[in-house]
Amino acid sequence: MPSLMTITNQDFRDTAVTWLARAGATIPEICAITGYSFKTANEILKHYLALDEEMADTAIDKLTIWYEKERAQ
């Protein structure tokens, strides 16, 4: 018999941190909503967002734009 997975309030808070970051909220904004410390919010984001391919692509796009502007100067 498979075991049932229990979703806790902690799981919802961690999901909120991740979704807020994906929506563009800053760490201070995320902490204000969730009640997490900066350290805890960063640990959650390091864990979940490290696997986010779309955010990685966006970061590379930003780096490319910045680099091209720097080179043009």
C-alpha cells in the first residue's frame, strides 16, 4: 500500500517563496509576506530556483544584454 503524502503549512510557505520570486518579488518583499528571515528565504530559493530552467535562460539573456552594452561603450 503506497504511503500518502502530507502537505504541511511549511510546504505552502516554501511554495509561496518560490512563486513570489518567479513573479519578480525581492527577498525583502518575500520575507515581509512569509515571515521568513533573509537567510531562510535564500536557502529555499537556492534549493528550488536552482532547478528552474526558465530563470536560468532569463539570467543568461540579461547577461548578454549587459555585456553587449558594455562592449558598445
